[in-house]
Amino acid sequence: MSSPPSSANTTPKVKESALPAEPDTDVTAALTVLARRHADSRSTPSLDLHGVRIPGITLADKPDLAKANLTRANLSRASLDGVNLAGANLLGASLARSNAGAANLAGADLNGADFYLTYMEPIPT
């Protein structure tokens, strides 16, 4: 009898270079639907998308990813303009070369996140 797979092994089976430049339409649609739910900390759990690899995704309709777990997520080259990421966990996430203009990052954990060449709008004073 073989032992069950270890949940501690989170090494991706597919290399980054093998990922498509943009996710398939069904992947984008699924994430958009998930992000449309109204996060209510009392009744709706936060989205757990840790380790998701969706470089180049375009999230339309300014989805709500508040308090989502995006630890080590690959969102490089993504269009995140206007996305609500308030309180999200972006620990070690890659947002390199993405468009995060007008994204709400208030209270988000950005420790170790990669923002290389990421476009962000200045915060109004």
C-alpha cells in the first residue's frame, strides 16, 4: 500500500516556461466568478489561491479578492487594474510586469512580493 501524497510538497509539476502566455478563457472565467462573491468575514471564507500560477490573466469587472490568500501566486503580467486586494496575503507573490493601477492594496501583506516593473497609480493625497 502506498502512502498518500504529502501536502507539504508544493513544488509545481509544470515549469514556469511551459505555462501559456495567458491563461485559457475558462480559467479566467472561473477566477472572475470566484472573485464576484461578496466577502463577508462572518459567513464567507476567504479565497485560498496560494501558489496559483496565472501569469497574464486579465481580471475584468474589478473583482473582489479582499483577504484572499495569494501566497507565492504568480500574477506576473496580469491586468489587476481596480482589483480589490485589501487585506490579501501576497507574501512572496510575483506581480512583476503587471498592471496594478488603481488596485486596492490597503492592509495587504506584501512581504517578499515581486513588483518589478509593475505599474501602479500614485495614492491621492
